[in-house]
Amino acid sequence: MEASMKRFDYLRPQTLEEALSLLDQHGKKAKLIAGGTDVIVMIKQKAIMPEVLISLRGIPGLDQIQYDATLRIGALVPHRAIEKAEVIRKEFSALADAADVLGSIQIRNVATIGGNICTAAPSADTATPLLVLGAQVKIKSLREERTVPIEEFFTGPGETMLKKGEIVTELIIPKPLPHTGSAYWKLQRRLALDLPILGVSVLLSLDKATISCSDMLCTTSPISSILHTME
């Protein structure tokens, strides 16, 4: 018989400031939850045993996609919204490719991009597209706000540079240069609903008669590896 989950308190703050205050108050006893597709599994497997779950669902401003000089994706944006966003499919196609093959539609409707990068699984589909596209991670605490390159955000399998009391609020991706395209491909055991054995993202630029591969990334190693500037 399957053992039941340990009891925990479920808190649902209404603002980012309230969420940060609760996270600061409960410290290591607390775990953030957004879509819950990873967190609930880890709780059931007893990989984590939080006494408090702090839900980020419904916090204003964290579930939006905006595009002007840069693409800004809120941490609570689900992968289905990324998959369907016309600007992402056209200008940031590697990210749309990755969202399109992440789990089932049911999973993509609830799993958030912020949760995907914070879990920091080596097999995360969105990790390599974000890396080749030069994404920045915006992080906020009660005391400060900072923005870091995503290649510095990941520090190891299941590990990030997040400090106590910090929350990822959005991803910022620069507009691609003219005549630039990107793509994501993964090798998997089954045709659908499987984690990648190998995931590859590539960013290509066309300059007159030369095609340059400015970035190529492979994942499922402890930390995604990057190759720069090939022709």
C-alpha cells in the first residue's frame, strides 16, 4: 500500500510581496509551488518534505508574455502558452519547439517555465533553448532584485544559484539578430511523453554566403554543454 504524503500547510498569497514575506518567514521549511508537476511528484516520492507549500498561482504579473525590444516571459507562464505564442514560434522557435514536445498537453497546460528551470533537471527541455537564445533570469527577494545570465543560474543537477528567500519572476530574452533562426531537437525512447536521452538546441545566423552556428547546446549531462561559433 502506498504511503500517504506528509501533511503540510498550503498558503496562497495574493501578491509577490506577500509570497516573498512568507518565504522569508518560513525559510527552509517552505517550498514554492506553481504548476506542481514536479513538486507534487517529489513530495510523493519523499524527495522533499516541506512543512509549508507557498503557491504562486494567481499572483498578478507573473503569467504574461510581452515583446518589444526584448521578449519577457513571466515565471508562471505555462508551456502551452509558450508553444502557442505566435511571436515565440516566429522569432524564438527553439523555445517553441521545446515547449511543443514537453510532456502531454495536460502537463503543458499547468507546468510553468519558471518551475522547469528552477527544478534544474539535466533533462529539462527548455534549458538548452533558453541558453542558446541568451536568456536572463530575473530574481527577486525582499531585499533586492537581480538579473543573471541563465548559464550562471544552473550550478548542477537539481541545483541553481537561488539564495534563501528568492523567487524567479521572469525570463528576459534579447531580440534575435536579422537572418537568425533557432531549433530544438531531442532523442527519446518513445515517440511522445518521454524525457530526452539527448536534447540539442542550435542558433544559426546567415551572413551573405556564410552560415554560422553561433551556439549549439546539448543537455542531459549534469550541466548543459555549449559550443560557440562554428561555420
